[in-house]
Amino acid sequence: MRRFNAKIAGCIWLLLALLALGSPVTAGVGTAPATVRAAKTVTLTGVIHSPSAIGKIEAVNRVRADVQAVSRGKAGPWVFPGSWDSATARFTIPNVPVGHHYDLIVWNKQARWEGVNMEYYRPFTPYGHWTAADRDWLDTFIEKVRRFTNYKRPLWVAADHRHATAVIMQLRTTHFYSSKGGELIFRVAVWYFQRFYGGWQKIDNMGIVITRWRGPGDQIPNPWQYLPAIGGIKISRDGHFKKIDATLPSKASVHRGLDGAIPTGH
């Protein structure tokens, strides 16, 4: 019995040694080693009509990509570069993982154009219509909210009488701690709101920052515009996505972001 126990102990020590050395261990004779499947990807395609040649296009997963790297136009994880054909206006972005949402970012002569996802953060049953009073509340809330920035305004709102998704642009153009001369901070975020019996409330901890840029004001990409038409692209787990056919505006507008100037108002 002791000799049998000694053999068992020896086998256990050998197994532990193999694990420590990183040797492959199988569950039994004829068992194949475990493998990790690569994520399924698709080629994202569609049409973007542009008043000038598109020099750069990419698809970005806002949840997983580094917001500061994306804001600087740098390559990185969850940023997928593509190409655009001026003859057909068709873009092609290969190797995009399925099962996620993406926004497109496009550069042309007129501006840098970023897609935004106006979908609410959770499923809901539509309720009534967005009213002028609802919009007044949102404008007042954004104006009075205590933030580091001195300029803020809503760019886009998708809402009914109980749920709202808003794209908020914010700027800090005045002096701030550790700032250097002429520096500013540019920030764009998606906020979510819900109207309860006591009135509208912002849903905390559910928003997402899609742009965060700090630097000299004369170096910021400007115009810098935001468009729902090229955002919120959902690729299902089986690789399907809705047809994309968008047209970029002929010029930038203050209602869509930075229009070439730096606002200094409220």
C-alpha cells in the first residue's frame, strides 16, 4: 500500500512540475489540446457621398477604443482603417469583429466627420413625443450643470417624452490648472436622460465620452463635426448590418460641432 501511495505521489509531483514548466497537459489519451477561436470578422461596406475626396476613413468601437488615441487620429486596438473609392463613393473596411456597434470617422477637405450612436442605452417602449418644454429643460440642465468646461451645448438629441439620448459638446477655453498658454480642452460625450414622475433626470454612469482632446487652440482639428448618419452601425453576431448610404454636408456648421472657429460664449 505504501509503495502504491508513493507511486501516486510521484505522479502528482510530475504533473505539478509539468504545469510549472508550461508543458501541455491533456485530460487523457487521445484528447486534443484546447484551442482558442479567433473572433469572427466581416468587411464593413457602404456608400458615403462626399463633396470632396475622402482621404481617410475608419470604424471605431467607442466602448473599447482609447478615446484620446482616437481623438488624435492614431491607430490602435478597436480602430479599423479602410478605404474609399471616389468613382463609386463606396467604402470598404476589412476585419471588423462582429457583435459590436461602430461609428465611422471620415476626413475630407471640408472637415473631420465623426459618427455618433443615438440609440438609447437600453431597450424601452416609446412614450409620447419630445416637446418644447422637454427641450427647454435639457438646455437649462446643460447650461447649469457644474463641469470643468466653460462652453457647452447639445449637438444632437433623439428623444420621446420619457427617454432622451443627447450628444453634448464641451470646451474649456479659459485658463486651467497646469495649462500652457493658448491651450484648450475639447470634449464630446453622449448622455442619456429619463423622465420620471418627478421630472427629467440624467442617467449617471451610463454616458460615454467619444472625444477628448487637449492642446493649443491653433492645433485642434477644426472643423470637427458629428453626424448620426455615419454612426451607430450594429454588426450582428452572424455578420449582418443595415445598408449604409450617407451624404456628407457641403460645409461645416456650428450646430454639428466645431465649424472652423473656437466658440467663447456660455
